[in-house]
Amino acid sequence: MTVNGQPAGKIDRLLGDAAIARHSIRGLWYEREVTFDAVLLKPGDNVLTLAIPSGPVNNGVIYDYVRLELDESPAEPPG
């Protein structure tokens, strides 16, 4: 995954539910969280790119929405 062309994390543990291969309208619902540094964002428009690794034609992701949230909790000190 990239944000404005900069690496921003990796989405893994994807489930193979055959929804793409069978042209299905139903699949397994699950949520993935990717945390990235807010400095990758800029005022105005931003571009989030999801890249699917090469593989069979049914390799992919079906999604309904992508949600962006800001974690405003204080950062924990290292250690």
C-alpha cells in the first residue's frame, strides 16, 4: 500500500473465499488495519494505492469502503 506514492504498509492475511473466481456477490467479510505515519498525508487531495501481488487471475480484493481514521491518543514512550 502506498500513500501519495510513498510506502505505507502491507495488507496481509487475506482470505481466499473464491468470491472473485466465481463472480460472486458474497464473500467473507473481514477488516484489516494498516497504520501509517500521518506525515504521508498532505493538504487537499491524497492518493491511496492498494497493490495486489501477481498471481492467478482471481488474485485480488473486493472492498466496500476504505476508512481513514486519526489516532489522537498520546504516543507511548519507547522502551
